[in-house]
Amino acid sequence: MEQQVNLYQPILGAERRLFSARAIVIALCVMAVGLVVFSGYASRRIGRLEVTIESIEKREAATLAMTESATQTFKPKMSQAALDAEAKRLTTDIESRQRALDVIGHGGETPATGFAARLAALGDRQIDGIWLSAISLKAGDGGLAMRGAALRPALVPTYLRGLAEEAALTGIRFDKLAMHHASAAEQPAQVVFELDSPGLKPEPAPKSEDAR
């Protein structure tokens, strides 16, 4: 028995396909899933960038606000002309005070009898229960006038004897001593006294004391 094999089957002439429909559908699904994942990742990154940019903008706005506030704080509230005038006035005031200190330090006399020495003598002889409310000093002849108050009348002579022992007050002459009982407004003092030198009186009492 013999069997013949046909080597020229129709399959040999069939059309060859590179991709099947199923493979193409799977590939498209994979691409779609990839696009969705990439879109989500990109959206998340963009959201983070937006939050970062918003934070930076807020910090910049806060910095600008602080800068503007500091500028307004340190910005001169006076014009340049007014500042110059104020500086000139302060300079003149300082010079006047310096001249006053020079006069007090020397008093037109020797250091032992000048204004500073006499003021120091008054301070050294201060005693409890007596105080001075006004002092007038005069250069040249060493004039001195004062006004004060005491808790007891007997303290006034004691105080004056102490002043007479001060070398810086040597030569000072008093030509008037006035004393009167303290008013209710002048308490707790019992007496108020005033010492005048020739041609020199202490400064007038404030108006509030005159009214009392």
C-alpha cells in the first residue's frame, strides 16, 4: 500500500500577520493605563509646585509688608529744614549749659570760694529736719541768699552756725533774716525762713506757693 503526501498544502500560501487583534487591544490598554498613571503623577507634581509657589508668594508678601513697616517707622516725621533747626537749637542749648557749668565751676573766683564750693558747703551742712527750697548765688562779692523750711524753729540757728564754719562761705554777709510759721499748705514744716544778702534775694516762690 502506498500513501502520497501533498507537499503543496494551501497553508503555505496563507498571509502572515505580525500582530493579532488581541495583541493590539492589550497594547492599547497598557498604553492607556500608562497615560493615566503618568497624568496622575504629573498632576500631583503640578499640585506640589503650586503649593510651593503659593508659599513663596506669601513669604515675599510678608517680607514686603515688614520692609514697608520698617521704612515708615524709621522715616523722619520732620522735614530736613525742621531737623536742621532742631539740631541747631539743641547745639545752642548744649553750649549754654556748658557755659553755665563753667560758671558754676569757677564762679569768677578761686575754686575754694566759687559757686561749686559754696554749693558743696551748703550740702555738707545739711541736717535732718531742715531743707532749702531756693538758693541764689552771686559772683564777685560772694553773695548768697536762700529760702528754706524746718520742722522745728530751733533747727534754724543750729543750721546757720554750721554754715558759718564753712571756709567756702567765709566773707558772706546776710543783712536780713525773715521767719514765719508755716501755713497748712507748707506743712509738715513748722517755720519757713529766708536769708538775704545785700542786693540779693532768693528766687521768688512759685505761684502755687504764693497762692497758698
